Amino acid sequence: MSLISVVLVLIIVGMGLWLVNRYIPMDGKIKTILNIVVVIAVVLWLLYGFGVLGRAGGLRLPRMR
């Protein structure tokens, strides 16, 4: 996966999270939990994609090409 693809995915995820936070009414605690889960998922995806994680612990994430 090229650097442009990674940047585009980060922009799309960020815009999606912003739209959810801005326009979907929900409790602040739920928004915080949602934000934390999305950030952790993106960080894990990036670490796996750049080869930092590898196959540690049998963690199955989408393969980057």
C-alpha cells in the first residue's frame, strides 16, 4: 500500500469519525469510547502495515500490499 493510500485512508477515517461526532447525537461517554476504539484500531493497522507488529499473538488484520 502506497503512502498516498495510507494518507487517504487516514483522511476518510478522520472525516467519518468527525461526522459521527458532529451529527449523530449520543452521550459524551459513548463518543469518547468510540474515538478511543477507532484510534487504537488505526494505530494497530498502521503498525501492522509498516511491519512493526508482524504476526505477534495471532492478531489478524487486513494485509497491506
